[in-house]
Amino acid sequence: MRAAAAAVFAVLAFSAAWSAEKRQAKPAARASSRPAAQAVARPTQTAHRRSPYVGALSANAETGEVLFSDNADAEAYPASVTKLMTALLVLEDIEAKKYSFDTRVTATDEVYKSEPSIVGLKAGQSMTVDDLLMSLMVKSANDAAIALGVNSAGSLDAFVERMNARAAELGMSRTRYYNPNGLPPKKKYGTKAFNVTTCGDQLKLARRILTMPRILRYTSTKIGEVTDGFGKPLRFVNHNNVLVKDKRKVINPDGSEAVDGLKTGYIDAGGSSVVLTGKRKGRRAIVIVLGSTGPVERDENAARLMEDALGAIAW
């Protein structure tokens, strides 16, 4: 009898010990198709694409007073921020009455020297200057940049020469353009090198283009609507996340949205960039962030700098 009781006791003791060990043991990792966190590659960082950015700057748009500057003279690849210069030259053409917003631009074979983002222009098709500018600034259409450039100067090469001449006039001494849209160099397109610029140079360009109120008609548009080269309606969403995404917006004390422009850009070699502008209590600020590793990092820094800048000039 005592032997049987001892046996039962031994079984119960073993069971209790085994249960306790099971409770304390960590569960075995399940097989997963997801890579381990430590195995996730961080975005490549180079001289032209870094975290949090290659360079950043904020300023009072009216006076040019710099409010924040961090590596503002560092060379960066502007990507589609290039289109600010393209837009400026077109707006100055219209101001000089060379043509109008209603002028129809017929695309040449050079329009094929582009890739998405595009509006799908084919050689021989036409769109109005107004629709091309909307496509350029809201959809960031690379073919629209080429069509506008050829219409303005007669050829793509001639327009690029004008871009560089205008940059020199504005004192943008560290900027060099090789195309009107910011695409990276490709042998099939005949582009020689990356467009290059700095935050300081982009401030000069932004201040000039903001003297032309028409630019904000395009850059503040959240959903663009144009008639494309086929004569069909085309709608697209603005690439500026600080303008269109609620979680990124900069809100003024009166509840209005502060940001109304200007232009974003991205290429793999140069990361994500933006030239941003916003207004509060009649005061306007400019923020430039060039060469972030990605759009989230770019937008977070740009929105923060815009909030700080507006807080400093519109109190």
C-alpha cells in the first residue's frame, strides 16, 4: 500500500515539475515568410542620399531671412524639384507674351525621352500650356516638361541652356541642369549627368517663382484635372504629401491648412526631396529638404521645419 502511494506521489511530482517547466519555457519561434528585423536592409546612404537628409533650410519667403540651415550648400540631386525651373521659364515666357496659357503645344519626337511619371503624350498630340503646367506640377509629368521645354526654346538642348542661364542670373552658382525634368542620366536619352543643386540655390529659385502667383494655382491643387493628348479627361493626385495627407498637414491656429506648394522629387540615386511653401497670418515661409533616404523621412522633417518657420515669422 505504501509502495503504491509512493508511486502515485512520484507521478504527481513529475507532472507538476513538467508543467512548471513548460510554463516557464519560451515558445519556439514559428516559421515565417517575413525576414527577421535585423535582416531588413537600411536604405543605401551616399553623398547624395542620406538620413535624415543631405541638406535642409527654412526661410522667410518675403525677406529671404534664413531661419534654419543644415548643410544648405551641400550638393544634391534635385530630381523632379528640377521642374520648378522649367515652370519658371514657361511662366516668364507667358509674362513676356511669347505665348499664352491657352496655346496648344504639339509634342515632338523628343517627348519619348521620358518615363513615368507621365501623362502619356505621343508625338503629334497636343495639350494646352495650362494643362501641361498642371501636369508638370501636380502629376510631376516628365513628358510635360519636355513638351513645354521644346515649345519654349525650339529644342530640348536650347531649353536646358536657358535653364542654366537663368540659374546663373538668379545667383544659383552651384546648380547645373542637364534636362528639364530631373530624370537620371541615360544613354538612350542623351543626358550627360545628374542635375545638381543645393538648398541655398533652391531658396533663390523658390523666392523668384513665388513672385508669380499663378504658380500656386498649380502647386496647391490636390487633385489635378486636364484634357490629355487623346482629348480625354485625366485626373491625378498631387505628389506633395504635406499638402494632401491629413497626418502630414501643417494646420494654422485658425484651422486652415498652411501649405500650398511647391514641388517634390525622387530618384534612387538622390533620394527624396521637396521645396515646400506655406502661409500663416499673411506671412509666407519656404522649407527645402534635399536628399532624404525616403519620402516619410523627408515629409516629417519638412513639416516640422515648416511649423517651426511659420511659428517664428507669424506670431
